[in-house]
Amino acid sequence: MSTIRADATSARDNSAAEQANSGQWSAAALFIAVAALVGFVLLTVAVASHAVFPFDQPLLTFARGFDGNPVIWQVVSETANIPLIVIGFGLIVWLLWKKRRREALLVFLMLAAVTAGSEGVKQLTLRPRPSGTGDGIPGVVYSYPSGHVLEVLTILGIVAVRTWRSFRPFLLRLAVPILVAFEALLVGFGRMALNAHYPTDVLAGLLGGIAALGLYIWFTRPGAWATKLAGDSHEASARAKAS
């Protein structure tokens, strides 16, 4: 009997320690999100004020030096287009299937916010693309921020966070975030190689994506509103009445 009690006490202690560690990571994620958001706002104000960034042109010229085969960069760029939409809506459907309706709503609102927010900031800053065109689409002539980078980091980043929090093998949990970070950087470089974005456009997309991910981690921390499954409130109410 004493052994069972000791095991139960140990399990409670381990659970409490895990919750404390998770809370610390969530608080750190919130801090990073706020810092990234402040950086994004300051950078946006500077771009809207037509500030000149001394590193923009040299880095753009460097990236343009790798445009020998633009088809490759166009393919890389397209990986952050239609495939992301499929993954994003697929994630929402999967969450609904798992009865994680609140998290599904959170993901939907976040994806809508980053998409609409990106277009809104473009109209605010009115920064022409380096090439003076917009992917061949009439009217799409503004470059700041890079919506491709923002959306790839947000959507695939959410997948990476969920993978890291899962019970899958450690190597897989580690590999997915690394691949997502590499994809975001590759897409950003590809957009510059195609002469569609300045480096500061890509930086803004990275800052926005980091802010979105930090907020997602915070809103899905253990015990948060978005982590409760459908029916939890009804079960709690039933238990309260039964008692």
C-alpha cells in the first residue's frame, strides 16, 4: 500500500514539474512573440517612412546572383502557395475531427489574420517590388512584407509545434522544426532571387511568423481555453451537478 501511495505521489510531482516547465516555455514564447511583434511594427513604420536600409541592396544583389535557373526558385516559391492552403485547411479539419474545436477556431483566426494582415500592411506601406511587378498578377505590386515567408512560418510552424509536443520519436520531433525553419529561409531567399522582395520584406515576414507562432504556443499552453476538448464544459457541469 505504501508503495502505491509513493508511486502516486511521484506521479503527481512529475506532473506538477512538467506543467511548471510547460508554463515557463509558454511564458518565454509569449515574450518572444511580443518582442517580434514590436520589431515588426518598428520595421513597418520605418518602411512606411521610406527609410533606406544599407543592407537591403547588397543582400538583394547577392541573392540575385543565384538566379541562374529561376525555375528552381519559382518551384520553391510555389511550395509556399497552394500547398500551404491545403495544409492549413487540412490542419483545421483534423482538429475538428479530433474535437479540438477551440484550437481549430484559433488556427483559422490566426491564418485569416496573417493573410489579411499581410495584405493590409502592403496597402499601408505601398512599397514597390524590386522588379516593379507582382508575380505577373495585375495590381499585386507591393512587396512589404513577404506574405510567402509569413504564411509558411505560421502554418508549417504550427505543425512543427504540434509535432514537438507529441509523443513521436525524438528525432522526428526535432527534424520537423528544423525542416520548417529551413523551408522558411529557403522561400525567403528564393523570393529575393526572383527579385520579388527586398531582404527587409523577408525579415518582416520572419518577425510576423515568429510572433504568430509565439502567440499560438501561448494560447495552446496546458490549461488554456484553446486546449479544452469539445464537451469538456458539459462534462464539468455534469460532475458539478452529480456532486
